[in-house]
Amino acid sequence: MKPNLLPLCLLFVLSLTGCTDQCKETRTYRRYVPVTLSLREIREGVRTEEVRPLEKPGKIYTKGGYLFINELKEGIHLIDNRNPSAPRPVAFLRIPGNGDMAIRNNILYADSYMDLVAFDISNPAQPREVSRVQSVFPSGQFEGGSWSINPQSVMLSDQRVEYVTETIKTDCEGGGASQWVGCPNCDVVRFSSQSGSAAPIAASTAPNSNGTAGSMARFALYSDFLYTVGQTDMQLFNVQDAANPVAQARINLGWGIETIFPYKDKLFIGSQTGMHIYDNANPASPVRLSTFQHARVCDPVAVHDNIAYVTLRNGTQCGGFTNQLDVIDITSLTSPRLLRSYPMQNPHGLGIDFPNLFICEGEFGLKTFDARSALAVKQLQHLTSMHAYDVIPLTGTLLVIGRDGLYQFDYTNPGQLTQLSKIPVNRPY
């Protein structure tokens, strides 16, 4: 009797078929595309546009019931936030190369590549350029990658970030490559506008009224001055006449400078190697008092009374291997002293409304703490279903910006935040 070879043949055929199977996979990735712009294109590219969705949110700022969200290298979203449960976009201010901002009275200051531009935002739906300080910022001054200017041709070279979604065939092994095959400059990403009239920003009865920035800010206002920090220095602008900023001193700060946090008459400057403390009793000429040094990591700062809170994190740009919160005694501003370090996952921006401390953990979410005791900072809540980059606490309402949008929470109970609203991005992260 001959053996039945059919099952064996089928097994062999199926095994061959398995070797040649192909699957499909959909991925969204970032592609960096070189762009060249003329200085004329940049300077004439400022304009007010219709509201648009968030795509690449960056810094946040708030003043007079309005919220301002940077769209990396493209401009600023202006949002009526007098009702945090129902924020209402009113306009998009296109500013080529924008990365940061600050507001005094009704004047918005913003970088546009190499220039500082001042806008009248008395009517938030129709911002109006009122002055410009040209060629005051060196290349790669702020976030979003470096750029360069060719002085002979008066052209600027930069990179534009594009988000591309494609479906490709794979070998079904699920390789999970971090870069798209054949595209070495592409990174695989893990991851409504409304209409209506805008009310004017209410005028303050104080001589000067400034807005509030997050801890990742590179712009700060104090007295008659606007301070902007780049990678290595601090540029001062006299804004006594708010609509007409005048460039003044430039102060060398070292290297790896990242953030600036004004507190009373002091400036706390975060860098990749430490926290610098400057006496600002003479606002036209800040003087370094001391530096609290640490390993090379990213370093935003927030301050309350005689305590400074510093988050340290690793990463591609930051280097190092440290992820922690440092609580520092600054009773002696010339001799800051570490009180205690607390382990974190990958801390970014932070905010303090004492005794409430809020720390953004990037892709790991948002954490709230009771900071009553510097030696026993106690975690109250950890929200993990969000990306958190920076935060602004505003007497009961918490603004949180991340890759997936802008969140607002009621923190009346800091151990149980209540979400009030979310402005989402229009692409997956």
C-alpha cells in the first residue's frame, strides 16, 4: 500500500507560501525638507489668517483671558479663553520662523527668524504689526532646528517638517524600524475651528501689564525690558515704549542655554549644565550671582519664595542619563544648595502654585504634587493618557500643552484634576 503523501505535500506548499506572505502597514512619519527663503519673503510673510487647527504646537502664553499657542516656525494661534470650558479660536497670526512670544499691555512680541516683531493685539481677531527690530537674532536662536543666512545672497536656509502617512508592504515580521526605508531624514511618529467676534483684551489699570508664560519660555518681561535667551546669550530690548522695542545690551551666558524664569528682581536661567541666577536690581544690566551645576541634561526652572524647582531630563538634544526633580534652597542666592532629588520618568516643563506643583512628563503624561515640604514632595495624581510638554497654573485652572493638543483642567482638588476642555491637533502623534 502506498503512503498518503497529500498532507505532507500540503504542509510543504503552505510553508513556502508563508515565506512569501506580504502584509501591509500604515505609518505616519516626520519628513524634514530643506527650504530656502529670501529675507523679503520672511518679512512680507506676516499676516492675519483664518483660524486653523493645531498641527505642531509649541510654547504657550496667556494674558487678559486670551490664550496664545505657538505653531512651530509658522505663527501663533489666538484663542478667546475667558471660558476655559469652551475656548474659542479667533485668528491665526502667521509669523515665519516663530518659536516664542511675550506680551506687555496690548503689544505682542514674537521672533521671526532673525527679527523681533511687535504686534498691536488690542483687537485679537486682527493683530497688526507696529514695529520690527531687524537682524537681531543669530541663526538657530530658538527651538525648531538651526537655520543660516547667506549674507551675499540675502537668503535663509532652513528645514520644514512635513507629516506623511503612507501604507507599505512588509514581510509580516513587524520590524518596527525607527526610520522609513529609503528616507534617512524621516522619523516614524509614535503616536475645528470656530467663528465669531473677538472681544478686546481688557486694558489694565496698572502702568504695565504683562502676560504669563510657561517654564519652557525663552522670552521674559521685567520692568522696562524684554529679555530673550538664545543658545549662548541674552539679548535685552528696552520696551519703555511698548510698541517700539529697542535692542540694547547682549550678555554672554555660556552655552546650552534653554529657558528664562523671572521671579521678583531675579532671573533664573536654565541651561544644559546648570541653573544660573542673575540679580536684576538694575534691569538694564543683570549680574550673575551664582550657578547651581548639574550633569548635562535639559533644565527648565520654576521658583517659589526661597525654593527653586528644576526638572532634569535626558534626550537626543539634552544628552545625559538623568531624569529627576531637584529641589534647591536659594535662601542664599550666591550659594544655592540641593535639598533633595526625586526620580522622574522624562520631565519637561513644570509650574508651581504653592503648594501645588505640576510636572510634565512628556509621553508619560502629567503629574501633580503637594510641595508643602521640600524634603517630602508628595505625588498626588498621574495622568498617563496624554502627552505633556509645558504647563501654566492660573489660580485654579491648569493649561497643559503637548504633542496631542492643549488641555485645560480645574485643579481645585489637585489630587483629582477635572478636565475642562481640549483643543486637539489635527494629526496623530
